[in-house]
Amino acid sequence: MTTAERPTARPALASLRRARELFLRGHQLPDGVPEEVLAAWKRARFFGVRHDIRESAPTVSPTESPLLTAARPVLERIAPTLDSGQSTLVLTDDRLRVLWAAGLTPDHPHHDLSEQAVGHNSAALALHTRRRAEVHGPEHFLDLWQDVSGVSVPVREPETGRLLGTVTVSCGLCAECGPHPGAPVAEAAVIAVEAELLSRSRAAERVLLDAYLRAGQQGRAVVALDGRNRFVSEAAGQLLTPEELDALEGRVVALVREGTETRTRLSDGPGHAATVTLVPHRGSVVGAVAVLEPIGHTIMSATSRTTVGLAGGSLPWRHAVGRAVELAASPEPLLITGERGTGKTSLARELVTDPVTVDAAEGELGAELEGLVKGRPLLIRHVERLAPPDTATLNSLLDTHPGVPLLVTYTPGAAPGPCLQRLLDTLAARSVTLPALRERADDIRELLTSLAPGPTPGQPPLTWTLDALRALERHPWPGNITELAHLVRALTEGRRSTGPVRRTELPDPVREGPAPRPLTPMERAERAAILEALRLNGGNKARTAAALGIGRATLYRKLRGYRG
């Protein structure tokens, strides 16, 4: 979700309207026309868009997509709350084709919102700037939209940040009323759609993981793939080289996309064959499981560590750690990815004894690369902050020394530049992604024990009431283990009471927990935004209300409603 921002100052509508008329007639424009608006008008003219379009553009009929499937129930709940005679609600894909719309009149050219079809509009601007965008009245190129104000918010793939499309709310002209009145609705809709996308993605991953675990019983060589995730058993890792695994993935993903034969046998090289079974979920194929069989040769088992000294016994955590231990058995580069605070550095230090550690956020690599070439393990933290010259040097080193004992931690965020992307691509074949804490709630109690300080004379160990534990297990933990560690330290250092920690002692967002009654997607999105604002304002409700642009009475009423 993009944060709400006030639109930049705009010239008076009347003067902008006159400037547009002069532009359409080919006359010289007065001073004060925003450069970005003038550039948009020029692009529309370059694309050959007619400003006086009166009929609908050719209908575009996109096929059913994961975005539309996830967004439709959310938007269908929101649409009845809008004034159908005055407002519109539109969903587009990343090519600005309209996937779903409500409230549009038949004569609107709404099937394709690209600038090549209709000129400047908020959906095209939001997709270009990757944040919320507003376009009002004469800023549009089309005559039809001179009395329309639109606000659009980009929709992102929750786990990768890739742009999937936009949600737009438009209404009558309102450029001088501050932020677009439909902005909260568009923002909340995007939050709900992205939450639904994440839920569906994780459900599909769980189905694939379950199929992988069933197929991998009795130590069989099994690989499960969906084009984004890889589950590789220890036996499969010994049977396949990284290059062979990449080749197998390409062939299996092609079978997944075709989705025709549910069971296929592949001869995947001179030494083994694979039986591939597609994995269905909710009427579509979400991945495939390949069971490998060696042909005519055996693989020597490599000795490796089977455990690491980190808390956690949940299935996602055990799977990630097992994969990391499996990869660390050979002294080759290893990439550990995950959200901020998931324990990437701690795991890396468990996998390799006494590595040289460099934090890319604090300095350059320097002479550490010479030791790496000589066989001294090197751990680079926060590789996404590595200076471009160091990234280029590391790429060159891996080209000539692909088997060096390098460990790298990476926190996904902004789109990586070409140099960093090349490094990530090089390391992708030997990578492991750590689950977020919200995905391993079963580990909370064990983590609380491991994060608590050791016993001190006269001070009893930190314990927790059952109610507090349940609240901790339900909290989404956006800061992951780091956030949990801060909470434990704050309670340890700041508590004045004795006995187990009660739920009332927890911070507001943790104490509130999920709503006890089912909420609509809009309510869930609004509640999440309010709790996040409360957290950012230290629980101060007056500042929170001001930040959200609502009265304190409204804030209290909404909080009471969520508890009802």
C-alpha cells in the first residue's frame, strides 16, 4: 500500500482548462502549466489519441487472472457502498486493461486505460510512478473526463513487490477539496486485495509443500516446483547438480503451465529419470512434484550438520533450516533471503564456523575478498546495500572462482539494480528463504524462552500468562524476531510488576489482536491501517486521529466497533 499523500499544488482549474484549449488549438501556452501535465498532453497527441472520443474504445477481454480472482470478491463488497451514479470503481492489470469495473456509464472509453488509448489518467500515472496518483478535470486529455477526478493506487504482488495492476476510484470534479475523497477507499481496497493475494499464494504453497512431504517419505529423491519456490530433498540434492536442477525446473514449470497431463515421466539426463505429478488446488495447477530415480550409478553421501542451535520447531522453519544445512554441506556460495528480522545472520553464523563478517551497510569489502579466494569463509550482511563497485567486483570474482565459501544475506525491498540482480541470479540456485515469524507462530513460545535474558540474582525469569501468549501468537509481527526481541527486552527492563506478563502489559497492536467478529474486507483494511497508525504514533490516539485525518470520536467509535 502507498501512504496517503496530499496532491501537489495545482493551478486553478479555470486557467488550466484555458491552457488545455489553447494546446488543442496549437496556440502558445501561458506560464504556470505543470510540466508533467503538458508532457502528458504531448504524449497523447504523439500517440494519436483524439480528445473528442465519443464512443467506447475496442473492448478488451483479458483472460481470468490470479489478480482478478483475488480482487473480485473484495471489489464486489466495496462497490455497493459507492454512489453508483457519481463514482466508479475500476481494476486494471499491469497493461492497464480493465479487468473489472462498477459504476461506469456505457459511453466511457474504459476498456483500455493506457495512455496510447485514452491519454493521461490516474491509473497510467500510478503504474508509472509506482505510488498513489490523482488526475483532475482538465489534466485529462479527453473531453469526456473534463469534469472527472480520479485516484489510483498500484497493486503489488505481496512477496516480490512486482506491479500487478491498479485500483481506481473516480467521481465528479474535486481538485480543490484536498486529497481525493475516494483515496481511502482505493487504499483500503488495495490492502484487502494484496492480503487476499498473499493468503491464496500461501495456501497454494502449503498444498505444494504437503505434496512434497508425502512424496518424500522413506528418503526418496523428491523435488517440488512452482516456478517460484523449490523444495528439494537431501537425496535429490545429492543426485542433481545445480545445472541439472535448473534444467529440470524449466521442464517441470512448462508442464505446470500446460496443465494437461497429470502424470509424466521425464528422462532428465544420463543418470536419472523423473516422474512428475501435477499438484491441483482450487481448480488450477499450483505446482508439480518430481520423484527422481537414479539409473546405473550411486551418489556418495556427504557428511553435514543435521541441526543448528536456533529456536524453532515449526514445519516452515525446519524446512528452511534443513535446506540451508543441506546446501552448507559443500563450500560453495549460499544466499539466505527473508524479511527484515527473520534471523538470516544468526542462521549464517550457525552454518559456518568463524566466518569473516562484513556489513555492506557499514563499509566496503576491502581485503576480505582475498581471504575468500584463499578459502576463508566470508559472510556479507545486507548485500542489497553493497556499493555498486563492490558488487561488480564480487560478480567478477564469482565468474572466476564459483566455488568460494561465501554466505550472503539479502532482504528484498526496492527493485535491485542490474549489477545486484546479476549477483542474485548467480546465487539463486543455492538459496534459502527464511519464513516470516507470522508464518511460524508455533515457535513463539520457544523463541520467548531463548530471547529472555539469563537468570540474575533476586530477579525471577520472565513468564507469561496464557492470554498474553495467545495475543503474541496472533500478532503478525511485521518486524519478525527482531520486533519480538525488542518487546522481550523492553518488558524485562521496564516492568514494575511481578508475576507472569499479562496481556494488558503488551503494546496496543499486540494486545488488540484480531477482531473477535468477522470483518468485511474494507473493515479489515481499515483496522490494519488504524493499528499501524497507532503503532507509529506510540499508541497516542489523538496523534493517530490527526494522522489519519479523522476526529478522535470517530477513531474511538471505529475501535469499539472492531471489538464488538
